[in-house]
Amino acid sequence: MIPIFIRPALFIRLFGKIIDKMSDSNHITLQSYEENIEEYIKQTPHKLSNDVKKWISDTINGLLLEARILEIGSGFGRDADYIEEQGYKVE
């Protein structure tokens, strides 16, 4: 690995611009969620299809029940609920 040296002032300036862009992006994303949540809930199945259950089961197959699982992006928790029904703890 080749070490890279950057002056602190330059790093802070570059990093600050990245953080600003991320903040703008996060704000836009959250605003979009808030504006569309009811439609999302109406159109999203509240029960997992057999294909999704199989995909999740195949993914967690072989994990110890003590495994730490961080499930993100499941909306109202249906995927996490299914994983917990399989005996795992979801964080």
C-alpha cells in the first residue's frame, strides 16, 4: 500500500464539500420518503412472497442463531420479522 499524504486544510475543504453534498442528498431522500410513504405502504405487499422467503432463507442459511444481523431497508419490517421467525435476532 502506498501512503497518501494530504494537507489537513485541503482535506477539511474536500471533506466538507462531500459532507454538504451528502446532507443535501439525505434531505432530498427523506423528503421524498415523507411525501410518498402512504403510496409506498399501499403498493408494497405486507406479506413476503415465497420467492423472497426462499431468497432470505438461502442468504441466512448456515448462520449461527447467535449471528448479529443488521437488516436495513425493509420498510415496515416484514423482512426483519421473517428473519426473526427463523430464530435470529435482528438489530
